[in-house]
Amino acid sequence: MPELKNINIGLMGLGTVGGGVYKLIERRQEEIEKKTGTHIQISKVLVRNLDKERPGVPASVLTDRWEDILEDDDIDIVVEVTGGIEPARTRIIQALNAGKNVVTANKDLIAEYGAELFETADNNGKDFLFEAAVAGGIPIIRPLKECLAGNEITEVMGIVNGTTNYILTRMSEDGMDFDEALAIAAELGYAEADPTADIEGYDAGRKVAIMASLAFHSHVTFADVDIEGITKLTAKDIKFAENFGKVIKLLGIAKNTDEGIEASVHPVLIDRNHPLASVRDAFNAVFVHGDAVDDAMFYGRGAGEFPTASAVTGDIIEAARNIASGCTGRISCAAYRDIPVKPADEVKDKYFLRIKAADRPGVMAGVTGVLGNNQISITQVVQTAAVDGEAEMVIMTDEVRRKHFNDALIILNEMSSVRKICSVIRVY
Ligand code: NAP
Ligand code: HSE
């Protein structure tokens, strides 16, 4: 058997993901040798706190000095799983410029500085791989870049945040309200100590920016994504949705339309028969539409030690194979199109509108009249029995430009017969 090429890895971060990567590479060592024809070893591990117990990791590989990795010419691959923008951004650029390949799980960074990182990797002819940055263990980056490369992709959408999907599942299946479901998600370790990025939709927004950039070959950043979280949803909305044959999911949606790219994260009512409706608990799923493949769906665990380590390790194996064959930097992520992102006001959606209004003759006609005057066509209306002179109306609309819908909401808000606009939710 020919002698194996040694590939050294500098692992930045030994937390949930880094710890998983360390263990998985140890566990699969022999297989990885057979798969890559190389001997991979993690020769240095960068952490913040050298005093922390790190069971199973020899103290000799640990360092708190980035330079120990950057200046080590024997390190071929840097794996960044520290998180955040800085110093991760500077360090990744330094690593690429120093001729190292980079694997990362850092969605925050790519959603903002992807273009700069892709260009630096291309300029250096190095791999910059980030499968774990979107939907953890689910393969979606490589399918978008490689397996679906023969398609004109027009839509990528999905459930790309496990914490919020878990919360919505509890609200829908157990009738819980948002706060109760969030508390349980925290107890089970799904929600972080500060759950803002998950429940406000920012985490999903970063993943949408990354998927849209790759699918449509244009720069889409986090700031381009129109984002709304799930904090305003109530068990009542979920119940009404059920009565219309729908479930509510937090969907990240990216579409390439004739007028430009639409990129959003919103709670959305989807038909109970849609494949995404059956994605429960903390699972993720991404749905892709291409002109040749038609519809394709990718399903699995979007986070956690080993699911995420699975994606990072797959990237390490790819980089090792490319190094062994002398073909790193083979597949560019750089955008070769410049499709504009559509202003949010121009985006067309269908809506679910829940209103509390006075229970007297003519109120329903007044409300529907305002919608009609703003080019909003109604598809379904339900009114519940009045309590204390107040009735609840739920209206489902046809597709309407956001601007027209918002204009109608302003007028409804000013009507004395409309007591409260309780919910406005998009319908897919
Ligand atoms: P984590 O558990 O907080 O671990 C972070 C690790 O990085 C720790 O070992 C920490 O060192 C080290 N670190 C942080 N800042 C550092 C710095 N400036 N210099 C040196 N070391 C530093 O984080 P994680 O959950 O593993 O997440 C890592 C990355 O993966 C993030 O970008 C995250 O978004 C992404 N990701 C995570 C998941 C998931 O399920 N957790 C899923 C997909 C993607 P100490 O140990 O000394 O504190
Ligand atoms: N916090 C994310 C989630 C996992 O709940 O899906 C990391 O992307």
C-alpha cells in the first residue's frame, strides 16, 4: 500500500461542534484513511480558556495563541468553529492567504462577509467549505453547488431553525402558548440562554442569505432578508390555521423572480399536505425547486454535536481529497450574476388576517370594503360568535403587493369599529 499523505488540521474551537469534530475524526480515523488516501490528524486546537477540562484531548495540542496555527506550515486545513464575526473573519482571511484550506460552520460570518471570503479563497486557489453553516447535519450547500448545478433554481425554502420549529410543534400539537413552549425548549437545551437569534428569526435569516447567494449566484446578505420571528404567534392563530387545513411554520424563503430576488423569514400558513408541514420538533428541512429536478427536499437534524460534526467532517474529507489530488479551490462560490433584491414593499403574498371588531350591522361590509379598495381579493372569511359585543373575524386573502396590504391595515386601524388587528400572517 502506498504511503499515506499526512494532513494536519488546526481546529479553532472545542465547544459543542469542535468537540464533536474531534471525537468523530478519532472514531472514523481508519475509514477516513481509506476514503481519502490520507492520514488526517488534528495537530493543534485553539481555545480561549486553557484551564478548562478537555477530556480525551491531549494538553499538548491545545493552545490559546492563533499564531500557533497560522504560522505552522504543516497545517493544511483550518477548521473554524469558534463562531461570531471577529476575530473569526480576520483569522479565516489570514489562513487562506497563508495557503491553508478552511472549513467553517459560521453562518453569522458568511451571511455578512461571504463575498469577501469566497473571493479570498478563489484568489488563493484554496477550499472554503461551509456545509454546517446551513441546517447543521443536512447536506444542502454541496447539493446547491454541485448536484443541482445543472438546474435553474427558482426557489429554496425551508425550516432552517430547530428551536422555533420545536416551539411551533408544541404550540400546535399540545395547545401551548409561546412562552410555555419556549420554556420547555430551553429546559431541553434547544433554546439558548439568550434565544433572541432563534425566536426573532435572525438565525434563519442568515441561512436564507447563504442559500439564496448560492442558488441564484448573486450576493444576498443578512441585511437583504426581510425577517419576522414567532414571538407574536398565539395558540389561537394556530387553531384557526388548523380549521383552514393549514399549519404554521417559520419558513425561510428565497425566490428568484423576474423582478428580482425575494428573501424572507416569516411565520407562514402552509397546507397540511405540504411536505414541510410534517417536519416536527427540532428537525429541519429544505425544499428546492429547479427547472430540471422539479421539487427536491432535504430533511434532518439542523444542529447538535454530532449532526453538525457530520457536516464539518464531510468538508474536511473533501478538502483532504482535493489536497491529495492537487485540486483545491476547484468549485468557486463567487457570484457571477448580479440580480437585485426586490424591495419588501413590492413582494406579493397571500395573508391571514385576524381582527376583533364591534358586532353590529355593516362592520364586516366596512372591513371587506377597505380590503377591496386596496386591490385585496378575499378567498375565505370566518366570523366567530360575538362575546360582549365583540366579534372575531379571520380573513384569508389572495396574493397582494405588500404595499397595498399595509395601506389597508393603516385604514383598518383607524376605524372605530375595528377594535384590534390581532394577527397578520403570510399564507404560502
Ligand atoms: P461553543 O460551544 O460556544 O464553542 C465555541 C468554542 O470556540 C469554545 O471552545 C471556545 O473556547 C472557542 N472560542 C470562542 N471564541 C474564541 C476565540 N476568540 N479564540 C479562541 N477560541 C475561541 O459554540 P458551538 O455551538 O460549538 O458553535 C460553533 C460554531 O458552529 C458557531 O459559528 C455556530 O453558529 C456554528 N454552528 C453550531 C451548531 C450547533 O449545533 N451548536 C450548529 C450549526 C452551526 P473555550 O472552550 O475556551 O470557551
Ligand atoms: N440555533 C439553531 C437552531 C442551531 O435552533 O436551529 C444552530 O444553527
